Amino acid sequence: MKRIFLVGYMGAGKTTLGKLLADRLNFEFIDLDLYIENRYHKTVGSIFAEKGEEEFRLIENNMLHEVGEFENVLIATGGGTPCFHDNMEYMNRRGITVYLKTTPEVLHRRLKIAKGKRPLLKGKSDQELMDFICMNLERRSPMYEKSVLVFNADKLDTYEELEHSVNLLA
Ligand code: S3P
């Protein structure tokens, strides 16, 4: 096994869990959003604002194909990564995909305080955020569910819960 791809909605815990898991497995950790930001010297937010989502998805696809060549890496993808282009099929060809599955309620609680840096969520009221998560998650779930492993990621809020999850996955 050379590559692990963590997939799931924004706020599912891909980065938080991914870092710990990569460490435990002695894999390099790559956050796809950060990889894009470093390459383009721009935040994901400004790429969305300046070039639009369609262009961002092209960039994301290109960068995914680049990191998909690396070995012994754990890649935390963006919430939308599996849902555009051939990304989900590509990831399933290149490594082990793990879906961090979460309920809309848990996502809402986490994203309420972390929506600012996410262009798709910015400026939404609590109710709008909940409606958006429910609608968007329902649309995206069939793609996420194509992962080889599905992991319940609702309980990642304390150190103990995180440790427990890492132990289960490692
Ligand atoms: C997105 C998720 C974000 C980032 C971009 C779009 C999405 O990544 O790629 O804002 O479409 O769900 P995170 O899941 O790491 O927040």
C-alpha cells in the first residue's frame, strides 16, 4: 500500500485525523488544499474568487494527479475532490480511499466556527449553513461512498476520541 486518500465533507476531520494517522503509519502527510495554495501562492478562497470554481476544480484535478504519483503518502483531499472529473475513480486506482463519514448535525457544529476560510460556506447564517450541508452532502454522498473503507468520523472532538480513531484505522 503506497497511498491513502482521505475523503469526506468539509469538517469531517480529514486534516486533523490525517496528520495523526500519517504519523502513526510513517507516511508523509499531504493536505491537497495546502498543496494547491503553496503551488499557486494563493489561498483556496482567492483562487475561487479570482478564477471561479470551475477553474479551481481543474487545478484540484491536476494537483491530485501530481500527488497521486507520490509513494508512502496519506493525502487529505478537499471536500469536493471526489465529486469532480474522474477524481474518485482515479483515487481508487491509485490507492486506498477512506471515507470519513459524518452526520449533518456534527458537520454543522464544526463548520459553524470554521466556515470563514471556506468559500462555499462564507456568509451563510446558521440555518442556511444547515440547509446547504444537508443538500450538498446528499448530492455528494454517492461519490464518497465509492471509497473502499467507510469510517464513522462523528467522534473526533477530544484527544481520546482522535486517538481511538487512529488506533482503529492504523
Ligand atoms: C471544498 C472543500 C475545501 C476546499 C474548497 C472546496 C468543497 O476543502 O477544497 O473550499 O467543495 O467541499 P476542505 O474539505 O478541506 O474544507
